Amino acid sequence: MSLLRPLLLDVVPTIQQTAALALGRLANYNDDLAEAVVKGDILPQLVYSLAEQNRFYKKAAAFVLRAVGKHSPQLAQAIVDCGALDTLVICLEDFDPGVKEAAAWALGYIARHNAELSQAVVDAGAVPLLVLCIQEPEIALKRIAASALSDIAKHSPELAQTVVDAGAVAHLAQMILNPDAKLKHQVLSALSQVAKHSVDLAEMVVEAEIFPVVLTCLKDKDEYVKKNACTLIREIAKHTPELSQLVVNAGGAAAVIDCIGSCKGNTRLPGIMMLGYVAAHSENLAMAVIISKGVPQLSVCLSEEPEDHIKAAAAWALGQIGRHTPEHARAVAVTNTLPVLLSLYMSTESSEDLQVKSKKAIKNILQKCTYLPALEPFLYDAPPNILKHVVGQFSKVLPHDSKARRLFVTSGGLKKVQEIKAEPGSLLQDYINSINNCYPEEIVRYYSPGYSDTLLQRVDSYQPLIN
Amino acid sequence: MATLARLQARSLTVGNEYYFRNSVVDPFRNKENDAAVKIQSWFRGCQVRAYIRHLHRIVTIIQKWWRGFLGRKQYQLTVQVAYYTMMMNLYNAMAVRIQRRWRGYRVRKYLFNYYYLKEYLRVVSETNDAIRKALEEFAEMKEREEKKANLEREEKKRDYQARKMHYLLSTKQIPGIYNSPFRKEPDPWELQLQKAKPLTHQRPKVKQKYSTSLTDWLACTSARSFPRSEILPPINRKKCQGPFRDITEVLEQRYKPLEPTLRVAEPIDELKLAREDLRRKEWLRNVNDNMFLPFSSYHKNEKYIPSMHLSSKYSPISHKEQFRSEDPKKWICDKDFQTVLPSFELFSKYGKLYSKAGQIV
């Protein structure tokens, strides 16, 4: 480092540039080397000469700043402290696209760490220039500028508002149509970071007419593009029922469900969460999700995926869909997901989060479920706290439906109910009593446990009539 | 007398009888007394009982009437209460009917329209199907484009290979490696080689020194961004053949001021404009617009005798008539022919051209 530093002040410009490049590569490789670069007091020199030198030097110096700034917030703070932001912003106004790209990249890496650094970048006046950079014809420059805007906007609503005020949303929305996959990935990420903070920002993103163009991104070959498109739709749909309705009306639900079907692993997660958010808002939207054939897809996710957090998200989404009315609960129960949820809840391998979510989902669905064939397996292997709800549901449905009563007896449900031990006076006992009241005495006695023994006892103690 | 005798006969026994009767009667007297007492008591009892019965009857009547009165009062109250209850029940039932209708109407109209929901869900599912179809088509189109691009790339690669291997083409004397005489038909590469244009040898270029560092790490490598070396590479075109002109002549030609021809300098219908200009000026000047007529009225009646030139039918040819038919319906364009034609310059550029073509060297 001590050898390189005087080379930065060399007369020959190529040596300066190469020295800067070497420093950049060193800092890029390792955290400690970047700290050494900062400690070696090189940054002020770089910043000073950034303002004056030609474009090769500017590129190399911006590369150094970027390499130092990417490792940790403290290093990025050091860069901000030596006044590099103003010179980087001046570089953003340069004619050469390579210089602009290097400067935008450095600013993006600095703003990535936390909100204060982003605020510092915004205060240096970078955002309007980044918006101009996005409109440039070079694809690489567009990519980097979009990624920098995304890093700035992700921390807080005020920063996102600044980005929107600079008029970035319209340009980003136009670039969704670009065929380059990496660019689309960055643009979608930027839009989703803007939309996630508040309803107004989400509405502004929607007003830029991204629907239904965004849906074509869901069919892209690149996994990240699909994931980011799902994330964007999720961030828009989660705020209010009206926005969710807008998404559903544009056919977003079907597109997302197809996208979930074609992805694997973590790329599915935003899509699953989006369906959950849409269904959570109102029962009409949940019904819309159901008729878009979302429930079979979600149950496939639930059973297939190896990761717990994705399973937990799928369980949560299913719970949101099924909790509104008996129709919804029936739609969920018909696909045979309830036993899967139960097994996830009972298994000791599932993480806590997964257990909690599946329990809530089961409870929510059970409280509205009147589809008895799906509830019957629960009588056999459910733990007591869930059994209570199941028996409760039976006690609500059986008094009114004679066919169901018949089915209940023939399938052995009544027998199982008799075998349940409950404390007298508890809610479970009340439910059991109300079920027993639906049937004549003889049948209840017939199915009560140990009835064959009592009968045999009676046979033993019977005195035959001797005539 | 008989009676007396009878009496005297009986008088003896009278005493006995009297004594007998008195003594005998004593228990009977007690008995009879008791009987009489009994009878009297019985009778008195009957009397009293009758009286009491009478009293009872009277009292019953009174009590009956009193109780009836009380009962009727109670009955009135009960009837009032029952009536009231019945009316309230009726009102309740009617109110329930009204409320039922109103609540149903309100829910159906303002809160939740079942048919609207059904319609909405149907529309949503239709949109979903349309979007799914559109996205499938889009994906298919993308795939097709990709395949096409791949095929084209393959073609180009093969073409390039064929161009490089062009020397392996078979000639009349020597069959090439792909055209072996032992094969039934030539290898497809043979046809490819025949189709390809031979790759020309590149002339040895001057090695350009790159500063390799600056391009490796930037994605933006368009040629505009920076040159590959400090000095520009030499232009290795062939040198121009002489002789060259005098530099002063060249500079004269390059910086010559504009000399527009007469045609360009003056407008084409300048004569017409000048005439109109003159007419306007005269109109300004004139006090009276009417044409001056001669005073003598002799000329009014005189018929004009045209000259011989004008009176023959063999009039001078008017070019207009010669070239254009007289029937205006046959004219293609309704505009008139141009009478003023553009000039052509024959000698305007004489001695002023830059090239030496046609000049006597």
C-alpha cells in the first residue's frame, strides 16, 4: 500500500491509472485490505484527483471507491466522510458512459448498507442524475443505475418518495419491456422496493401502467426475473383490498399461480405470499383465488417443498384462503390438504414457525369447515386441542342433516366419538352430548365402548325362562 | 143409657186401667218424651237447618254475585292484557316481516349482490384464461425466436467453418476428403464447401498496443468509450496517386462564396409579378378607375373591321391550342400551362468550374 500510494501521484497518467486499478482490485478481494486502503489515507487523494483527471482515471478511481464501499457500513461511511459523494455525483454527469457506470455502481454499493448512507447519497443530488442515466442507450449503464435506485429506495418511505419524485417510475416501467434479463431483474427489483413502503407509492407504481406487461415477465426463462416480478406483484397487492382487486382483475392471480407451478424452491416464495395476501383481504378475493385454481397448486407446494419456511408460507396462505366461509373451507378441504397440515403440525422435525402457522391454518379452516368427509380423518389422529374443534363442527352440522348423520354412523365416526374421553362439563363433553342427542338411545349405547362386554354380562346373568 | 152402662162396666177397669196406664205409661212416657224430644230436636234441627240452608242459599247468591263481579273485573283485565299481548305479537310479527324484507333488500342492493359476485367471478376466470393463453403464446413465441436465433448461429458457425476449410474442396484432379470415390455420395460438408466463399487472408495489421487493464473490468466496452492506446493507430491505406493541385486553388474552391445563377436569384414569374406591381401602382395613382372612352359617339356605332391577318381563319398558331385539346373535360390538369419557362444556362458556368474536364490542358 505504501508503494502504491506514491504511484498515484506519478507524472505518467497510465501509471496513475494502473496504480488505481491495482488498489481497486486489492480492496475488492478482501475486507481487511479495504480497511488498509482506507487507513493508508489514499481516499482523499483519489477523491481530489477524481475531479480533474481524464476518464480512465475516473473509472479506476470509482472502481476503488466501489470496492472499498461494498464490504461494510463503516467503510462506506469512511468514503462518505472524505467527501467522495460530491465527486462521484460529478462523475455521473460525465459524457463517457463507462465513467457514469462506474460512478453509479459505487453510489449503489454505498447506499446499500443502511438508511443514513442512502440519505447521504440522496443529499449529494445523485437521484436525478441516476434517472438520467437510466435513459441512456447502453444496457450496462441502465442496469447499474436501476440497481442503484433500487438500493436507495429500499430503506425507508421518504427515500422511496425521493426516487419517485425524480420521475424514475415512468422510465423504469418502460424498461420492463426490454428483452435483457439482467436489466429486467434490476428494474423489477427497483419497482418492488419503491412499492413496498406505502399505499400511495404502490398506487404510483400501478399508475405507471405496469399491468399487464409485468405478467409477461412471469413467463421469462430467467428465475430471478420471475422471482422479482412475483415480489413486485406481492408488494403491490399486500397494501389494500382495492389494489389486490386490481391485480386480480388484470389476471395476475392466474399468472402468478402458473409461475409458482413452473418454479422450484425459493423462487416460489414471493408468489405464495402474494396469494396469501390477496386472499386475506376479503372473501370475494379469496374466492377469486380459488376459482383461478390456486388451492391445488398451493397444496402441491406444501407437500413437495423441502424447506420449512416455504412450507410455512404455503400453510399460512391456505389458512387465509379457507378461513372466510364454509364454501372456502370446503374448497381447501376437498384437495386433501388438511391431513398434510396436521402431519406438519404434529411432526417434531418441523420448525416452530411452521408448527405455529400450520396450527393456525388448521384452526381457521376447521372453524368454518362443514365438509364432513374431510373432517372424519381428524377424529382419529388429531391431538385434543384440535379434536375439540373437529367435534364442535360435527355437533353443528349433524343435527340438521340426516344424510350426514347416516354417513357418520356407517363410517364409524360415531364409534370414535364415543371412545373420546372428555371431562364432564368441558366444551368437548358438550359437543359429544349434542352429537349423541342426534341419535336414538340404542344406537348410542350400541356404539359405546365395552357394549359387547355388557351384553355378554347380561347373557351370563340371564335366567332362561323354564316353562 | 147404653153408653152409661158401658161406662160403668168399664169404670171398674178404669181405675186399673188408669193406674195401669199411668204406671205403664211411665217408661213409655219417658220413651215418648225422649221420642218427642228427639222429634222436636230433629224438627228444630230441620228448622234450623232449613234456615241455615236458606241463609246459605242467600249467602251463596250474594257470594256468587260478588265473585262474579270480581271475576268479571279480573276477566276484563285479563282480556285487556291478552288483547294487548296479541296486538304486540301481531305488531312484532309484522315488524319482523318488514325488517326481513328491508334487510334482504339492503344486503342485496348495498352490501352484497350475489349475482354480481357470480358475474365477477366468472369474468375473473375468463380473464385468467385469456391471460394464461396470452402468456403461453408469448412463451411459445419467445421459444421460437430463441430456436431461430440458435439455428442462425449454428448456420453462421458452419458457414464460417466451411469458409475456413475451403481449400479442402475437391477439384477435377484430386477429390477432396469429403468427396471420397469410395462413398456413394459426397458428404454434406462437400456441398457446404462448394457454397462457401473462400476466406481471404488478412493483411498483417500493425500490432496495436492495448492498455489491457482498463477494458477487463468494465462491462461497458463499446468502442466509443475509450481508445485502446495512447496514440491513434496509423492509417495504412494506400497512398493517393499524384499529381496534386496547387493548395491555393484548393483553398479558393473550398472557401468560395456563393454565386447564385440568375435563375435562382430572380423568381421565375418575375414578369407577372412586375406587371401586377405596376398595375397596383397605377391603381394607387389613378383618381378615376374607369377607362377613358373617346368622346365621339361615332365610334360607338361603327363596327370594327379587323385586319386581314386577324380575320382569316388561318390565324397564327397559338401554341396553347396546338398542344392542348379544346375540350376542357379532356384536360388532365385544370391548371393552365406555364407561359414563362425556366431559363437554361449554357454559358453561365463557363470558366468557373473547379474540375478540369473538357478544358484544354
